Amino acid sequence: MMSEQEKEIRRGERFKFGQNWQRFLKTLDDTRIAEAERSLRQMLEVENLQGIRYLDIGSGSGIFSLAARRLGAQVHSFDYDPQSVACAAELKRRYFPDDLNWSIEEGSVLDGDYMQTLGKFEVVYSWGVLHHTGAMWQALEQAAVPVADGGKLFIAIYNDQGGASNRWRMVKRLYCKGLVERILVTGVFFPYFFFGGLAVDLFRGRNPMERYKNYKKTRGMSITIDWHDWLGGYPFEVAKPEAIFDFYKERGFRLERLKTCGGGLGNNEFVFVNLK
């Protein structure tokens, strides 16, 4: 039986991630790319990815596929959203034209047959993606399929905040209903994010402008693009860190690295190792 989220996806009531990432590419510079590389090296605890096969599930803007390729990996990127696929293709055109070690295509992590065809990878990466599929636990299951024996799975999943997560889900559904709703939600929450951050910075005696100047140090991202992604990121599912840990432990994975969002709003990051 089709879930309500699956029905909404078929009606087109899902966030257009690709459109948002196309806006992000206009802001992309060497500093952002370097920060993406740094975050990969830090979480994977490596200096480079030479000789590594790297799979980017839900490649989005393509920046982390690009970062992995620059670190020496053989990269395969795929995304469900055709405009996101186009973003990764544009980055390849800019930085690695005609490169045989970076392949890009449209695909779905929920397509079991497709996932079986990909082969095995030493690093499988899916940051902030699987909780937007409309079937998160199925997506988490499928993301483990292409991880090679001894390989690493690097994922990020929204933290379960209980009632707060349910309220955010309603906001996201409203944002994705149509143009009027999107304008309404943006008009309410962009000032909320801006003035909320301003109040925190002033209370702590920090220069408010530093929040925006330094945001690109957060994995190379853009604060306004992330605001849109947060408000519109629907479908939307969440999980507590221990639930993700238990899920993969039962499937033969060991948690190697964990970075939480401190129990609040945001993603918990996990790096698992396939013990098979």
C-alpha cells in the first residue's frame, strides 16, 4: 500500500532540491570546495582518497563528488532529481571535462535492482539525503548494499526532536504545497532565522556578520541555500542516533565516527565500517 508521503511525491508535492542546488552553484568558489574536501578528510580520517571507489548517493549540487574526485577517488554520482544530476554534470564540465573516473547518472536509492548493479565501493557517501526519500528505513537499508567489505558508509540523518520535528514537518509540507504557501513560509521564517541568529550573537558578544562570512566553512555550504533546503526539505523523516546505530549494528557495521547536532536541530553524522 502506498504511503501518504509516496502519494505526495507522485503529486509533485516535494521540495525541488535541484532548483535550490542550481542557485548554490552560482556561489561556488575554491574556498567552498576546499571546505568540502576538508570535511571529507576529517570525517573519513584520511589524507586523500587515492585508489578509492566513492559512491555519492543523492549527489545534490555535486560538490562532494567534486571534492572526492579532487582527493583522488574514482567517483560515481547519482540523484533522483534530474536538475541535481545536471548540477553534478556542470561541475564535472567545469573541473574534470572528459574524465573517465567520474560518472554521473539519474537513479534512486529506493530502486533495489539499480543499487545491485552499482558494484562495491570503499566509500559510500549520502549526507542529508536518505531522510528525504519518503521511505527512510528502506533507503538506509539500500545504502548499505554497495559498501565493500571493510568499506565505509558516511551518512547524515536529521535528529529526532519529538514534537518539534513534527511541527517542522508541517511547515515543510506547507512550503511544498504551492507558490503562495512557499512565499508565506519564507516570509515568516527567513526573518525568524535572521533575527534569531542576531539575538544569539549579540547575547554572546559576537559580531553578527561573522555568522554569514564564516558559514562557508560549514562543509562549504551557503546559509540562504540551506535555509531554503531546511524549510522545503520534504519528504522529511528523522531518527535518534541510537536508532541508526542499532540499525547498522544488526547489519554487520561498526560505528567508527559520530558527530551529533547536540540533541537539537540538524543532522547527526555517522561513519560506519562494514565488518564483512
